[in-house]
Amino acid sequence: MHSTIVRAQNVFGFFTTVAFVVAALIAASDLTVPRAPKAEVTANSVQVVKGRPHYYSTKKEEYAVIRFTMSADLSSLFTWNTKQVFVWVSASWPNATSTDGELSNEAVIWDSIITNPSADHLMNIGPAAMKKLVKSAKGKSIDPKRGILALKNQKPKYQITAPTGKLAETNDVVLKVHYNVQPWVGVLTWTPQIEFLGWKKLKGGVSKAFALPAIKKKETAEKKA
Amino acid sequence: MADQILDQIRDVAEGQIDFEGQRFTEFLSTALLSLVGALSFIIGFIKQDIKLALMIGLGGTALTMFIIVPPWPFFNRHPVKWLPAGGVDKSSSEGITVDGKVVG
């Protein structure tokens, strides 16, 4: 501590230790907040159409378009250490070649990023939408209300297909809700498979099994006929 | 002349403080940084605001740097009292003794 440089080095050195300890405490503080998320999801209108994976493709595949209704309460996932929560809905169905139903296919049909107000500036949206988003939580450091989702007859973001390209008349398809909590400091946590301290499993979040219909006939062809 | 100026600049840049000051800065830097860390966590947790915690942590560290790093006169209040040079008696401290005779 005898000269300026040594003092600067010592202060900075101990600062890094303090920063690490505080970060560890913040990460650990997540465990003190109970999580009890719940979700309900049901498939609405389901159709299967023929399409191409991209414009120049000669291969025709079957795509399922699954509209769904979801109500979810993920508000307990939002604490001071939450940066953003990623929510997604997937459709899964048993593999036709497996007899015990162990192997299954799963494809995402819809997803969304929900930011905590502390991370609003990271959203990749236009200036007008950004202004609206920031304004929606003005003066709030956390906004658990953003975790309450109510989607009615939501159009899927992604039309799904299977590696075989065949998807029509598939039975036992279920929709599942998943989430991923991304904290400012600490580990990422996904939809839990086990209960841990105050962190409960996602209540509900799986729809009733439904069947995909046969391929929808082209309307234009009907008109010509 | 130039040497004197250079020496002065070197002294200012080096910023030495006395032994008591060194002990005190050691204690003060540890205490201040620990306090800042504790405050940033506690206030952030109570207010549920991670940006506030970050700002308290960084601001407090900047303040600590400002207090500790420059050689404030406060850290130089106990200058070392050196013994007179070479174990020479006070009685013969005037002049230089060579072969038992006082020269100069």
C-alpha cells in the first residue's frame, strides 16, 4: 500500500473478490423464491396441408397447422435476478416404428420471449414496440404480470412436419408447455422434472391427446371442378 | 533544475505514504469494499432491483478507489523520524572526524 499503483491494484483485486461473492449471493437468492408455475393448453383447429420446405424444393411435405388456446401463470418465475423467460409450446407424438411408445417426436409450434423490465433494452424489436414495452412497466423493477399469458385460438408460429414428410392422420398428439428461466447471474433453469426446495413442477401444461386430420384438399381445385 | 522537476513529478506519480497510512489504507479498503458489497446485495434484494445493486456496487468501488488511491495528506501524518546518520555522537556531530581530528 506504499505507492499509488500498489494501492490501485489492491483495491481492484479485492473488488473482484467482492463482485464474485455478491454475484454468488444473488444467484443463491433465487432459491429463496418459491416457483409455482401453472399452465393449461388445448388444441383448437388442426389442419394438415401440403407444402414445400423452401421455394425451390421439389419435395412436397405435409405440414400440420395447430391453433391452440393457452392460459399460463408464470408470474412466480419473475424475481430481481430474472433476465428473461422463454416460453414455448411443442407438439409431440409417438414414433410409428416404436411399439412401447418410448420414442417420440417433438416439434415446437410457438414460442415467446418475456423480458423482465431490467432487460427490456435487450429485446430485438422496433422503436415503437420498444417504447410501448418500456412504458408498460414504468417505475417497476420487476413485473410478474408479464408472466400471465392468455392466448385464445393462437395461430402457430411454426408449421411442423416430420423427417418422413408424412404427418396426416397421426394419433395421440399432445401439446406441451415448456419454459426456460434465464437469470442475470446463475444457472439457466428449464421446466423442472423434479421438485426442488420451493420450486414446484409445472402444474398442468399438457393438453389432451388429439389426432391430426387427413390432408386438406386444395380449395382452388374444388372451385375448378 | 530539470532533475529537480523530474524528481518532483516522480514523487507525485509514485504517491508514497507513511507506514501508519499504509496500515490504515489496508484496513479502510477492505472495510469499504466489504460494506459496499453487503449494501449492494441487501438493498438490491429488498428493492428487488438488480440494476440498483449493480450501480451501488460500481459506485461504491469508484468511491473507494477515490479515497484510497491518491496519496492524501491524511495518510502522511506520521512521518518516520530517522536516527541521525552513521551512529555519530551528538557532541562531535559538527564537522567530520578524520584520524581523530576534526576537519571542516
